[in-house]
Amino acid sequence: MTDPIQPDPSQAYPRSEDPGAASPSSEPELLAKAEAELATLQAKSTELADQYLRAKAEAENARRRAEEEIAKTRKFAVESFAESMLPVVDSLETGLALQDATPEQIREGAQATLRQLAAALDRNKVIAINPAAGTRFDPHHHQAISMVPSEQEAHTVVGVLQKGYLIADRVLRPALVTVSAPK
């Protein structure tokens, strides 16, 4: 009977003089197997390197295209707005070119130009902030210039000194208002 801790010598692997040496008959097989595995790994490595380079080039091209688009967008961002303003400029130039205009004609021309300007602003989503008297003061859209005694509830708009403007829910300029003082 053998000791359970000691391996059974009849089941042990055959040993050669040099533990690292293979038997002479299996050496070419092992060499061929190792070369085949090496060739497979080299092919896989080449394929992965190629995939990496392609992905890197694709990412670089996407980054470059995005930068070009951003530059173009910045460059031509005001193009639509400028096109909307050209008729306004034309109207003003035409009005100034008139030498013998009556005050009524000047007023009528100024009103027409103002309508053109308002339409241009509207087309470009520039919205006026013009609170009515009695509207609750909103610090996000209004700037209080002064507080005045009033019969209205405290912190409500009493008068508008200058309209404000929004573009895409962002305040370009707050409306300048006077508000009612607390009683």
C-alpha cells in the first residue's frame, strides 16, 4: 500500500535525464505545433493592429469633421439674422436718401422700418419682454431701476422704462422697470 500523500510511482510521468528535454520522436511535433500557434498569434496580432489603426484613423477623421462643422457654424451663425436685417437697412437708406420728405412721410417710413425690424427679430426668435403694469416682478426677466409708492401690491411692475429681449429662453437684456414699494 502506498502513502496517500506520496504519488504512486506506477502512475508517474516518464522522466528523462533532462527534465526540459522532450522525447526525440515528439520534438518535431511540438516544434510544428509551436510554429503554427506562433503564426496564428502573429496573424491575430497583425489583424488587431490593423483594426486599431483603422479605428484610430476613423476617430481622428470624425474629430476633424466635427471641428470643421463647429468652425462653419460659428462663422455663419449670424447669416440668417443678417439676411433678415438687410431689408431694414435698405429701408433706412431709402428714407435717408429722400431730400424733400414731409414729417408725415418720415414718420410713416420709420413705422414701416420698425415693423420690418420687429418681423426680422421675430423670425430669428428674438422675443420682446414688455411686462404690463401690475405684473409680478421677475428678477430673471426684469431689472428694477427704482421702487415707487403705489396702490398696487408690493413688488409688482408699475412702469416699463425699456423693453427687454429673450432669445431661445435666454435673456439678452432684462426689461428695465419700476416696481411698487412695500406699504
